[in-house]
Amino acid sequence: MTRIALLGATGSIGRQAIEIVAAHPGLELVAAASGSTGIEGLAPLTQTGGDLTELLEAAQPDVVLNAVVGFAGVGATLWALEHGVTLALANKESLVAAGDLALAARERGGGLLLPVDSEHSALFQCLEGRRDVELDSIVLTASGGPFRGRSRDELAEVTVGEALAHPTWTMGRKITIDSATLANKGLELIEAHVLFGLPYDRIDVVVHPTSVVHALVRFRDGAAIAHLGLPDMRVPISFALTYPERAATPVPRLDLAAGLTLEFEAPDLDAFPLLALARAAGEEGGTKPCAYNAANEVAVTAFLDGRLPFLGIAETVERVLRDADGSPARDLDDLREADAEARRLAEGALAAA
Ligand SMILES: NC(=O)c1ccc[n+]([C@@H]2O[C@H](COP(=O)([O-])OP(=O)(O)OC[C@H]3O[C@@H](n4cnc5c(N)ncnc54)[C@H](OP(=O)(O)O)[C@@H]3O)[C@@H](O)[C@H]2O)c1
């Protein structure tokens, strides 16, 4: 039996994870957490709000599936890595904000870090059994979101409802807005850098509207290995929870004869500046990625609340990145301070706008 602690159990990833666990006789939910929705009875140990590491200490799971949204997932990510407990990671924000601390904790803990983000799960699978020296570069695909093809001017008036209408994935509200601005791909770019240790100039992003190719790896001999599948998060969730078994799922097979078209195009960095801002923040390092994430969280909440126009999200993040100190965090307290400072700067930018 693999004993799983599921954090973010009421969310889009959390609900799909419950389905995967229920269908697999070798998986057992021993603990579950949510932010504010009651979940009593879902698992032997449950918690709503509060410090997630207290639940993890009490549960002592074999696997932590971190499907919390936002910086709130940082403590649990670091706990799992520090304790050598397998971490199935959907909460990309924690790896973006705490990349250096997470790598140091993984080094000390010695456990597995299995990405659940579909692109990174795909990369992990394409890279299995390969040595770093064989690798040329990696490519993340982006659906382009609901506003693909629009110019910057055409994005000025878009509504929350339009931004939440994602063409290929059904997800939580925050990541859906991040997909519309391409901040999601920016976060994933930094996540890929942390996970796979490649410099930013060897990580590319291409837009691929149908989301069938999740990522690809280019090797030094000229070959490229891509990972294909229908856009369905149950596949990477199941892969991480049953690794290295690759258990069966009810997800439909890919039907290549049904007129599958694979189109790719370069992202429009003018209309979607949050992708280039993430690359710059990642290259600067220190706590700049933490500031990028914090400012984006504040700006997305303001957009969803009707307090900020769509283009204001990138403007807020750009301003915070300019003003944030960015010096490296020595520990979680330092990181929390950098996160709080970036949030203060973002709120200040919103008040001044
Ligand atoms: N959805 C996808 O397809 C997808 C794909 C790839 C990666 N991801 C990543 O997976 C994570 C979750 O995404 P999602 O779409 O599942 O989000 P979601 O539907 O908004 O769910 C978020 C979950 O986090 C919980 N939560 C929020 N704040 C919390 C806190 N302070 N402490 C404990 N739990 C808290 C929520 O609980 P309440 O319900 O009580 O608020 C909910 O269970 C994000 O990092 C996202 O980027 C998602």
C-alpha cells in the first residue's frame, strides 16, 4: 500500500487524484487538506486551513501530492523534500518561489520529486534513463489560452468570463487566468529550470493549440522525443502516484487516424509579456522568481475581483520585479519575507494604478 497525503483535495487536481486513488487497490488516502472547504471523513486525517506540515507530521505518508494553489504550498513542498518523502508536485508556485531551497532540501532528504504538471511529467518521461551529456534542449508546449492570436490592443477590454474560458484544459481559476496571460508558461519555464537543471537558453516554449504534444526533448544526435496524449491531468497524476509502475487509467487512447493535426508557432511576447518577464526573473535568480510569483498571485486575484484590467496583471508584475530586492533567501523565513515584500509592492502598484 502506498499511503498518500493529498493537499488541495477539493481542487481540480485534488478531485482527479481522489478518482485515481479510488480506482487503484495499491493506493490509500491517509490524509487530506483543503484551504477553507470542509472535508471531514474524506481521509482518516483531515485538515482545513492551518499549517500543512502539522498534518504531514501526523500522517507520515509515503507520498505527498501537493495540489494546493499558490505560495501556500511552499511549506509542504519543503517538508516532503527535507524528509525524503516522495513528492508528487502539482503546486508549481512552490518550486518557482523556493527553487534553491527546494533543491537543497532534496539533496539533504534524498527522496523522489515527481512532477505532476503535465509538461514536466512529459519531460521527466522523455528524459528517463538519459544522461545530461546526451541532452541538447527541452521544449515546453503552451496551448496559447483563449486569447491566442490577439494583439496587445485587443486584450485591453477582455472580461474575466472570457479569460476563464480555456480552450483545452478545465482547471482551477488561478491557473486558468495564468494560462490566458501565459504566466502559467512563465512559471513552468522556471519550474523546468529547477527540475531539470538546464540553463534558460536551453529551454524553449512553443505554442501548440491542441495540447496533444505536452513537451519534447531534443538530444545531441538530432533526435527529438515528444510526449503525446489527450489533455487529461489524470495521466500525470496517475504516473506520479504509481511510479514506476505506470498503472492503467480510464483516459481514452489517442486516435491518430481521427484527423489529428499538430501545429506549432512562436509565442507572441508583445501581447503576452509575462512569459518574457518570467524568463528575465529566472535568469536574475535569487528571490526574483519568488517576487514574480507573488506579484502575479496578487494581480490575478485583483483581476478576478474586477479591480484590475487584464493587461494590468503584467504591468503589476513588471513593476514589482523592477522594485523587488531579489537577494537570495537563506531559509524559509527569508523567503516568506521576500514573498510578503513583493505582495506589498504589488498592492502598492494596484493602489497607484
Ligand atoms: N488544474 C490543473 O489542471 C493543473 C494542471 C497543472 C498544474 N496545476 C497546479 O496544481 C495546483 C492546483 O491547481 P488547481 O487547478 O487544482 O487549483 P484549484 O482548483 O483552485 O484548487 C486549489 C486547492 O488548494 C486548496 N488551498 C488553497 N489555499 C490553501 C491553503 N492555504 N492551504 C491548504 N489548501 C489550500 C483549495 O482548498 P479550498 O477548496 O478549500 O479553497 C483547493 O483544494 C496549482 O499550483 C496549479 O498551478 C493544476
